[in-house]
Amino acid sequence: HGPGWIDAANASQPFGRLLAADEVANLAVFLLCDACGPMTGALIDQEQRVVGANR
């Protein structure tokens, strides 16, 4: 990654920053508990990528 890649990654996200590790972990915990029982057919997208980045 070149200089400024973190700023570019943050700017490419709908809410202006990358997810923190604990936010991803909290989703995993939620999906494993009874509270998500009423959810059916939901798509939860936590994939983050810099728009226009070469992979």
C-alpha cells in the first residue's frame, strides 16, 4: 500500500471509515445467539474494499 491508503479506504466506505475488529466480532456473536432467530433471508455484507482498487 502506498501513502494515504488508509484515508482512501476510509473515504470509500459509506459511513466514512473501515469497520473495527470488534464491530465484525459483534456481528458474529449476534449471528450465533438467539436474538437473530427472527431473521430469515437476510444478507449482511461486511466486506470492505477500496473502490477501484486493483486486486
